[in-house]
Amino acid sequence: MSIWWSLHLRRDAASVPLARRLLLGTMETAGVDPDVSFDLSLALSEACANAVEHGGRDGCSEGYRVTAYLDGEKCRIEVADAGPGFPPAGRRTPFRAAHTEAEHGRGLCLIQELADHVQIGTKPGRGGAVVSFDKMLKWRRGVPLMAV
């Protein structure tokens, strides 16, 4: 079984739960294990929150894009925005845990903990950040759409 969808969302905090609910509904319908669904939806929420907060340029009201692929035994999610992107790999700070009292700075680290594989980068050309992550799926028993 293969399912994919893509959304173009406004950089508004109200868009984050919309993307999360769509992902959860898709995985529930497909028969994905609830624990895996929860992990991926939380990681998606963090990536969307980063796009909302950091994903624009001065005077730019462009939104951001969320794409999800459930293909066989893996789910891959990509969140891309129109912001300044990330520094090149050689100048990028490695993932690090934020101080426990910090109100910001945990998103990418949390995504790293919840997903099996994480990639961050900058879109070629016009720029903008791209955060993509994937996770192996587990299935509930007896679901008609369950992967074979």
C-alpha cells in the first residue's frame, strides 16, 4: 500500500494542528500502530512549528509545504519553507539538547529522537529550509489496508 499527500499551509500557528490531524487520520485509516502515529505526529508538529516561526523572509508571506508518504513499511515526511534555510553542513551546529529550562531550541533534537532518520538542509535555488524524516511503520492486526 502506498499513500501520499501534500499541503501548502500559511505560516500561522493554526496550521500546525491541521497538518497533525491529517497525518493522524491517514495513519489511523491505514492501520498504523498508535505509538508510531503519535511519534510521527509529534515530530511533524515540531517541524511545522519551526516553519511557522522561522520559515519566512522579511516582507515575505509565503507559506510552507508538508508532504507525507506512507509507502510499504516506511513513512517519510518533509516540511519545506521559504525562510533563510540552514547554514551549510560544515558551519551547522550539530543536534544538541536544549537546556531543560529553555523555552525554544528543542524541536530538531526532538524530531531526531522520534524518527529513525532525519535530514535538514536548504532548498537549492531560492533557498528555504527542508526538514525531512522517516520512520519504519508498525501495523495494527486485522486492518484491511495493512501492509503485506
